[in-house]
Amino acid sequence: MTINPEEKKKVLSYRWIIFIVLAIAYFFVYFHRTTGGAISGMMEDAFQVGSASVALLASAYLYAYTLMQLPSGILTDKFGPRKAASVFIILLALGSVLCAVAEPMNNFNVMIAGKFVIGIGAAVIYIPIMKVLAVWYKKDEFASMSGILLLVGNVGGIAAATPMVIMMENLGIDGTYYVLAAITAIIGVLTYVLVRNHPKEMGLPSIEEIVSEETGEPITESTSQQVPMMEALKMTFTSGMKFWPLAIWFFCIYGTIMLWQASQAGGFYGNVGGYDTNTYAMFITMVGVGMVVGCPLAGMLSDKVLKSRKKVIIVGTVMYTIIWAVIWQTAGNPDFVGNAAIQYVINFLFGFFGGFFVVSYAQIKELFPVGMAGTSTAALNLFPFAGGAILITIAGVIVADKTLAQYETVWMMAVILMVIGCICAFLSKEKARN
């Protein structure tokens, strides 16, 4: 078939408008997800609560996010990314309002409720973006675009550290969350106005038609295809080694990322390392900086260099596990923990190699039909956030007294999980690429 060059040009340009709007939304998804590590002390002081309560606050987002993963995939596949994302971005804004009113009320339960609502809203943003990437971008662009998306998200993670502390110091907890609510609501409106589910909605050729014209290869799979919900769920959860090693791996790697970045790193540096809030917030910021570099690089390595999802994941997982082993083994060494330069490097490398997880979304997408991309991706996404929620909750109980021995126990738990994660990475499957 012959495609009008102007129509092709419009598809390849308009998809960037859609991506930019949704990437900005994802910035705030990650911002809300990772605020706990840097502002834990401020929350304890403002509401007069202990570390277990602050851990519950951080995990409230993750529990909500986890519960909504399968519904998010089903909603995305049924109603399309545009409606699903715009409605839940507005819900994220409403959750921010709840957090804003919690401090004047001096009610920590309201803060937890707000964080839970934020988690519900945020859960139905990432999966619609993955569906957009599957429909509007070529297969050999997917991992790279996922990496760019995670770059934007991790800039949000960076903003959730030192900049978030500065905002709260100047605007207060309530003022900060009101500002976040207003910005998020605007993004929700822009999403509804600008995002389109498929090029066909604009009378434009599909991405597979464009690829077919460019390569001369026949179309083997349509991005307009729909897979019934129950069939999609059955195909995913009964696929054996195609799904489960990757799911367990994701539980381990992302659960331990959240354990450190969104929960326990700040307490460790403050109580064991003796650092002040601004200093350890900068350490945590370096996790986000590492991911800003690591995520897009991993996507590029996967798409253009190694041309393999699994190889990139194995390299990232092994190196990330080594970083955790270093954190565990040096926790009681004051010369190591007390050296700020070393801690900047450790946190950067933690985020850099941890960010290689982004390639798993391309790996899982390619193992199942594109018509169920939302459901298969959401099923996988159950596990990282379940990992984060469960590990943060467990760690909050273990470090009740905030002693070195308690932190060492948590770090040992993380290393054991990552050894399991390494095994699962080697066992995971990937679709052969031409």
C-alpha cells in the first residue's frame, strides 16, 4: 500500500505531543511515589508519629497502586488510554487535596487516605502510556521510549527529594500539596484534549502500515486488535515461564528500590550516618539521577546495540545486586558510611543499574499479542509495587528502634531477595528478534 507522505509525517509528529503530555503526568506519578525517603523526618515531626506510621504512609501509595494494576490494564484495553488516563489523573489531584487538608486537621489518617487515593490515580497512568507506546511507536522504538519515559519519571523522583524538602519548608505540607493538586488537574484536562488512542481516530495510517510500507514486510499483527478480558488474563497468568520468572524478578528488584529510595535510606543516613536532612536528601536524589542516565541507556542498549531484552536485564540485575551487597557489608563501617563522596557514588550506581528494569516492559509486551498490551503489562506491574508495599511495611517494623543492627537486617533481606532476582532474570524468556 502507498501512504500519503503528509499523513505519515503527521503520525510521526503528533505521537510526540501525546507522549509529552503523558510523560509530564508520569513525572508526578514518580514524584508522589518517592517522596517518603526524604520527608520522613518532617512527617514524623508534623504529625508526631513514629517510623512504622511513616512507613505505612509510604506503602499506602504502593498498596493502592498494586491493587489497581489489573483494573488499570483492563480499563486501558477497554476504554483506551485517553479516557483511562485523564480520569485517573484528576483522581490523583483529588488525593493531593486530601493530603493538603491533613496537616491543618492534624490528622495523619487523612494523610494516609490521601496517599492511598493518589496511588489509585497514579496506577492508571503508566499502563495507558505503555499502550500508547505499543500503538503509536515501532517495535524497535518501544524500549528506547520506555527508557525516556522513565528518565522523565526519575526527574520526578529527583524532585521528590531535595526540591520537595525545600517546597515543604517554604509552603508547608498543605501549601505544597495544594500546588501539586492544581498542576495535576491541569495535566488531566490536557490529557483528555490532546491524547488519542490510535492514529485511526484521526483518519491516519497505523504504525504497522507505516512500517510495512518502509520495509516491504507484510503486516502480521494489528494494533487495532482486541483480546477479550478473560482470555487476556488467562493467557498471561497461565503462560508459565513466559511470565512468572519475570514477575518474581520484578517483585525483588523494584521492591528493594522502593525499600531504599522511598522508605529507609533517609532514616539510615540520619540515624546511623549522622547526616542532616538536606544532606541525605541529596544522597537519595542521586538515585533518581542514576536512573535518569540508566533508564534511557538500557532502552537504547536493548533496541539498538544488544538487540536483546534479557541480556540487558541480566547485566543490570547482577550489578544492582552487587551494589546492595556493598550497602549491607559496609553499613557498620563509619569511615565508609560517613564518607559523603562515596555515598553519592553508591546511590548513583544504585539508581543507574536499578533503572535497567525498564526493559522488562518491552520484554513482556513482545511475548503477548499487542491487543492485550494493557492487561499483560498491568499483570506484570502487580509484582514490583506489591514488592515495594510489602517490603516497606516489613522494614518499618524491623527498624522500630532505628539501630544499626536493625538496618543491617533489612539490607541483608534485600540482598537475599536480589540473589533470587538474579536467578529469575536468567530464567526469564524473551521473544526472538530478527
